[in-house]
Amino acid sequence: MDFARLLADGWEIRVKVVPGAKQEGLAGPLGDRLKIRVRAPPEDGRANEAVCALLVRLTGAARAMVIAGPTSPLKTVRLFGGDIACLKAPLPTL
């Protein structure tokens, strides 16, 4: 997928964040980014923390941090370790 880049000790993931969503989770690829919905509002870095926590939980990474776009919905997140197979898997259709 275009949204992930393998690094020596983890991954760099380009995301489009939708803060204040009713349901939290992956919404699937959106161009060269992965669309992620979080319940947290875009205030005081809470949406960034929610995105990092969700990615750590899904991938098993040791930690995650926003490295670009901290105040924008278009962000780059650095994952330390982890398996991103679940991010690349097709989402179930409803």
C-alpha cells in the first residue's frame, strides 16, 4: 500500500484523521493515506494521542508518535516495531 513505508525499526504510516467520529477505527485507504476515525476531539493533541493508541493496539507496535502534521488531519505517524498486516487487509463490507 502507498500509505506505509518500511523503516529499519518500524514503519512510517501516512494517515487522514477524522476526529470526533461516532465510531473509532480504520476506514480504509484514501489515495496515498489510510483513513482513521477517532472519537477524540482535535483539541490539545487528544486526536493525535487517540490515533497513536489505536495504531499501537492494532499493530502491536512498542509505541507510535506523530512526526508530521500535528495540527492537520493529514499526518505521518511513526510506528516502532509492529505488524501492519491488519492495516493492509481488506475491510469487511457492510
